[in-house]
Amino acid sequence: MVNKKKERTLLNARSNEFQIMNEVQRAKFVLTTLDKIYPNIKVPLKSRNVFTLLISVLLSAQCTDVNVNNVTKKIYTKYYKPEHFVKLGRKKIEKLIKKIGIFRIKAKSIYNLSKILINNHNGKVPKTFEELEKLPGVGHKTASVVMSQGFGYPAFAIDTHIHRLAQRWGLSSGKNVVQTEKDLKRLFPKKKWNKLHLQIIYYGREYCKARDCYGLTCKICSSCYPNRKKPVITLKA
Ligand code: SF4
């Protein structure tokens, strides 16, 4: 009788072990789950061409997409080319975007990058990471969003949501955003990157918020980590 009880305990422990997914299985599970929740996904920032997309992404740093859309919907009806912003000048751009955080710095970047686009790129947004990242106010994250949403090039922009979720799902150590990007690109097929980037952001905003959950409540973590008992503390981006 005692032996049978021991045997059962051992079997339970084993089956728990088997339930634990490895990194690749977790990635597949995340992909399938997000595809079910968000089969079609909309780009959250509104724009009317690649140039205005670039401006919107630049404006969205430390600011919500809703706020950016509210401000830009009045701007883009009239101003939507680099020439328009150069003509406006810095002070007028500041006035137009003053409801957005760090608007003076952003106005300066918009004005200067518009001039560079006219002088060096025939008024067009360049199609390479290298050239984009040389523009004022444009870092790797902004360039990645423009490359994927503007030109359809596979990219994986890592924002604060993606950095946090990748850690909670055990897909990255969260050492830094560069590492998170490498890890996610290694784990997910290239053709999924652009959609997945948006799906993770939506899931992070809707369910997996920074202070609302620590890896213990919803289906993703409870399936990937059935034995998880302690909250997961994530590193910031
Ligand atoms: S359990 Fe919490 S941390 Fe894990 S995916 Fe769900 S909401 Fe996010």
C-alpha cells in the first residue's frame, strides 16, 4: 500500500515534469494563442504615408498611441510631407505637437529630419535600417517599426511590453532589449515577426500589464509553467 502511494507520487511528479514546456514549445504556444486572440491586427498608429508613419512613431516615444493619433489627425490633413514641416519651422511644429510629451525635442527632430530627407533622400523615407537610424530622433526601435509597417520588411521592434512579456513567458532573460530582440528572432519564424510584434503589444496592453500580473493567472503562463508558484519579477527595458 505504502509503495503504491509512493509510486503514485512519483508518477505525478513525472507527469508535472513532462507538462513543462521547453523554450521552443513555449514560443509555439504563445504564437498559436495570440493568433487565436488576434487573428487580424490593426496598426495602432494612424498615418497617411511612410513619412507620417515615421513622424507618428517618433512622437509615440513616452506617449500613448491614442494621444499621438488625437494630435496627428489634425496635423496630417494639412501637413504630410517633409517640405510641409520644413516650411512650418520648429516653433510652429512645437505648437502643433505641444500636447505630446517632450514636444520641443521631438519638434527639433521632425524639423531636422525633414530637411535631411529633402537634401539627402529626394524627400523620401529611406528603406534601410542604417539610413533610418542616422536620422535625428530615430533609434533602432523606430527604424524597425517603419521598416515593418511602412515597407513590409521583417523586423521585431522591442518596446517595453514586448521586453516584459518575453521574460514572463521565459523566451528571453531580459538582459537588455538587444538580447530580447535576438532571442525572439531566433524563436519565431521571420514571416511572423511583423504581426507578432503587434499581437504581443496588444496582449501586453490588454491582459499582461506591467503591474497587474506576475505570471500566475492567465492561460499562457499557466500552460507554459504549470508549476510556477512565485511571481515573476521582470527587468525594465
Ligand atoms: S499569467 Fe500574467 S504574466 Fe503570464 S501571460 Fe498571463 S497576464 Fe501575462
